Amino acid sequence: MDFDRSEDQKLLAKTVADFAKKESTVERFRKLRNADGEGFERSTWKQMAELGWLSVPFAEELGGFGGSSVDVGLVLEELGKSLVPEPYLASVVLAGAAIRLAGSVEQQAELLEPLLEGDQVLALAYAERGARYATSRLSTTAEADGSGWVIRGEKVFVLAGHAAERFVVSAEVAGEPGLFVVDADAAGVERATVGLIDGRRGANLRFDGARARMRLEAAPAAEVLEHVMDLAAAAAVAEGVGVCHAMLQMTVEYLKTREQFGAKIGSFQALQHRAVDMFVEMELLRSIALEAVGRADATGEGKAARQAAISAAKLQLATGGAFIARQAIQLHGGIGVTDEHDVGLYFKRLHALMSLFGDEAFHARRYAQLQRG
Amino acid sequence: MDLAFTAAEEEFRLKVRSWIAEAMPPHIADKARDGRHFGMEEVMEWHRILDGQGWAAPHWPEEHGGPGFTATQRFIFQEETEAAGAPGLSPFGLVMVGPLIQRFGTDAQKARFLPKILAGEEVWCQGYSEPNAGSDLAALRTEAIDAGDHFVVTGQKTWTTYAQYADWIFCLVRTSTEGKKQAGISFLLIDLKTPGVEVKPFQTLGNTPAFCDTYFEGAKVPKENLLGPLNGGWTLAKALLGHERTLVSAVGATARTLATARRIASGQVGDDGRPLLEDAHWEGRIARLEARLQAHRMTVYRALAEQQKGKHPGPESSILKLVGSELVQRADELCMELMGHDALSWHNPEGVVPPYEQNVGPQFAYNRATTIYAGSNEIQKNIIAKLILGMPKA
């Protein structure tokens, strides 16, 4: 076994890390969160495109980097460390994967070009009220109308939905899920921006007879959606590694500097052991995250192992990751429950990642089913 | 042993319950039903309604305008108001400084402050913690210098909860640097309108402005505002901390959150299309917490029964704080999990999530403070280890 990154991967991770450190500190995220607007910057999105990060998982023939989920994971891990707010997970991972897996070559070329150029933000509208994590139980419908399709229904908490130029929308057609591309400015599309726990923004969407630009049907949509959720879950865990890493680091630093009762509080054994428990959970999270991104692209015979690894990883995020987040607040004491301190921003991002792409109960159940064979 | 409340106590419970149902104005009742956040105006409105019934200060003795409740009646009263989702009254005057003034104040101080606290005419806040004095409270440095007929106060207090709405602040200040650090602390009552006092609110993790920093720059405080003896403030502080701990058993609040959990679990549909409440996993998750809450409730009742016999709450009250605060958080966490994607919602306009889910996220985030404030849970464990288990010193 070899867990080392290749030279290319090391370089990619370092470039993202340097960018995050120099150009997108937590302070930048906080300013954008507090300001009106999209909550991120189009100029930075463009810059990310120029650096090639938006092309990572896409085929070289389409102008992509031809990378894997491992590469996507290391970008997100570094972005997570300073809470970079650009919609990488929403556009590149979620919408990008749906297009990549369900679109024909021509459709991919048309839809991905403006994304890879950093000229567009894309969003995947899959979640519905009362549908929890089952991506194939849809009340949104698509109806054939002449040469095209007409979409009706509502989608909730669409990540980056407030900013996206185009949506990939899941909708039921003849009892099966289908995937459709709808332009945000099409007639019959209504969007309302919603605030999210992590200080980012999304949208609730209503499609009232909106015409789809195209249907993506190079692969069965149900299977594509299932795989996209896995890819997103693996990516969320990878970002979670960065988020938890940052919380663990700032907590250990705080224990080493904060003085009470005439001593560094890190000299108290009870708190040392707590920090060790956090560290242990961190290492477990890192390990299982590697398996998750390593198996995320598998299909066919590799699918069961993919799902098991991703569920195990998402479970570790929901247990060990949550432990790290909650203890990070606890060990910071009063300052930890203020909005002014950064630790709370990470805490909230982690909880958003926990609620997305299957929660603890979802993944425990799926893992149990997979074990049953 | 008798597990039942007496008939008189049960009657009292029903009386409180029906009075609340009648007395609560509709706009407050609407919010109460869904566990929504109350603004300070609503809190004070409810304060005045309770005061009209003589119930604003259930734990005050009759001579100071209290209703003369027994310890058990007080608990029943608290449980019923919390279960009804009534606004929690600001505790700083009624629960904290009021009883201290009754016990340590001069007749003039009693006459000056107590009636206005009771009537809700003056709102108080607490000035204890400082940036470098949290768990180690005795390390506080805000100083009060003797200047004849007044003190000159300079320093910074933090976590002065709701100071932006308060008229007065009670403060622990340093009046001497001699001897043990606990021995040079005094207890001062300070009018927030005093020149040189400035209050700056800041946001919590719940993105609600609950806390403040309060700054003192040479604020002149008359000597008659010293409560208790000079350099005797630590005794008052300790008396108050024990009190705070029984307050945060939060039995009623957790019961309400778990009732909210049941509503969320009825409204949210699982991947199989059925309400979560019909799913053994989620039903079991809720039941486990309800059962633990029952064990906690009985622990509170045992402490109450002891108090009823005239015993003062001892270090055992640390258990109530420890378990109570953790239950608050676990109930919030469960609600967040039950909500699925709705747990992403943050301070959105009505309609984005059902009304009973509206405040869950901010409450979950804000309540991370419960294991930190009123003596962090680490400090409570130190107290239990030392005073109950008699553990040797390191």
C-alpha cells in the first residue's frame, strides 16, 4: 500500500494551500458572509479556473485535467482549511459530476466550457422538501412538450442556487428520474435566496412550466444521481478533513497559550486527554477519507466497496468530526461561542457538511445493508 | 418513600397550568407553541403579567414581595412555565442579585432596588467574567479605587449577557491586591448610565446579539452601592454560583426541545416515505433522551426533597448543571439530525422551514454555551471530584 501523493498531487495541494493562506483567509470569508451579494467573488472563481482547479475531474478531451476524486479531495481539503467560499463543491463536484456522468460528449462540451473558464456557476437541484436523502423519490416532474421538456416542481437548499447561471434539475418522467438542464433566467424559474448555517447562501427554486435547455440521458439518471451523491459525500469528507484539521490546530494552540489558575490550561491532564481524543478522531477521519476518495470513482464491481468506504467515511465525519467540532468550541470556552472567533465558523461548516449527502442514520443504514450483502 | 407529589402540589400544578394558558397573550403564545425566540420586549411584557399575579419572583420570601412558594412549588412553577414555552425572565435581577441584596444588603439598598427588580422597572446584568478571568474568576482585574465617598472603577467585563437592555450591572471588582486573590474582591452595584461606562453588544454562535463587553473608564460609583463587606465579594459570588447551578438543570427546557423533536419527527419524511417517528431508529433515539431526562428529573426531585427538609444545596448541584447542560445540547443535536436538509437553514424568513424548526439551528449553536457558562462542565467535574469523591490533590 502507498498513501503518498504523486508529485503532481503535491504540487496541486501546495498551490491551493498557498492560495488559501495568502488570498483567501477566513477573514475574507467573514467579510463576504457579512456583505450583501453572492457570498463569494466572481473574480476569484475566474482565478480558480485559470489555475486549473475547476477542470480537475473533467476529461482532457473536454479541456479538463483528467483528475480523479483523490485530486478533487485534496483541493477541497485545502479550501476547507480557510473556509474558501467559492462554490467548488456545488459547481465542480455536484453539477459537474451530473453533467460528466449523464451528458453526451457534445452536451458536456457545451455545458462545461463556461464552467471551466470560470464564467459560470452551475448548481445541482436535487433536494426536495420531504424527500430527505432519497434522490429518486421526486415530486418535480418533466413533461415532453414538442421537441423539448417542461419542468414543474420545487427544489430546496440548492447549493449555489442563488448564483448559478444554469441548474441541473432532477425530475420524474414516466415513473423514472431524469436529469434536465434549465437556464436560471428561463421563463417559469423562480428563485429565493436562503441563508445557510455555514454563512453561505443557496436557493429554493420553483419551476413553473420552465423549459429545459436539454435532457442529460447518456446514462440512467437514478444511477447517476446515486453516484453523484457518493462523489459529493466523499468530497464533503475531504473538505471536512481540512475543516477539522483547522479546528484541532487552533484548539491545541489555544490550550498552549490560554492561562487560568496561573498555568497554561493545556497543562491540565483532563484537557490534554480531551485534545488527544480529538487528535485520534482526526487521524481516523484522515484515514477513512483517503479510502473514500480513493474508491469514489469506482463503478460496476467496485460499486459496493465504493459505497461502503464512503458511508464509513461519512459516519466518521458525523461522529469523530462532530466530536472535534464540539470539543473545539468547549475547549475555547466563552470565546468559542462568540461569532467573532473563527472556531465557530468552522463548527458551522462542519455541521452543514454533516447534513448534506446523507446523515449519520442514512449512512449507518446503508453500511449495514452492504454488510448483509 | 413516596414518588407522588401531594394532592395539594398536584392541585398547585394545575392552577399554574391553567393560569398560564389564560394569561399568556396570543402573540406570545404563538411563539411559545413553536419554541421561537423571544425579544426583550416580550420578555418584559411577560414579566409584568407575572408580577400582576405576584409570581414574577417565585423564590423570593413574602416579606420582599414573593409568593411564599415551597421549594417544590417553585420547581413545579418553573417546570410548568418552561413546558408552556413561556419567555424566560431575565434572571440577573430576580434570581441573582435580588436574593443577594435580600441577604447581604442594607435596609436602604433593599428599599432602593428590590421593588424595581420585582416590577421589572429596572433590568440587571452580570459583570463577572473578564477576558483573562473565565473559569479562574478570582483572577479578575477590574479595579475599584477608594476615592472618599465613591469608588473609581476601571476595567473590562465580558459575557455581560443582555447588558444592552439593562439599567444596572452587578460587578465583582478588585479592591485590594493583598493576600489571596479571592480576598481582595468586592461586590459593586453600578448604574449603567454612569459616565465612563460603555456597553458593546457582540454576536453569539447563534448570530443573535446576546452578549456584551462592558467597559469602565474611571466610572464613579457611590460607596452606598457596595453590597456586603469591603473585600468580602467572593463570599457573595460563591453564594450566587451555587444558585445558578440549580437554575440550569433545564428540565422543562429540555422537555420542550424533545417535544419539538417529536413534532419534527412527525413532519419529516424518511427515505422510505414514512414519517421519521414511525421509524424505530428515530423513535429509539428520541426515547433514549426522554428516558435520560426522566433520570435527570428524578435527580432534581431528590435534591428538591432535601431542600424541602431545609438543607442547602451542596456540591451535588454540580451534577444538575453537568447533566442538565449536556441534555440541552443532546436534545438540540437530535433536532438538527431529524431536520435533514432543513438543518441547513439559518435565520430565514418564515416559510422556508416549518415554524417549529425555525429556531432550532440558532438555538443549537447558541446552546453550545450551556456547558461553558455558569461554571464550565470541567469546573463542575473538579468540584465533584474534590468535594464529593474526596479525590487527592495532584
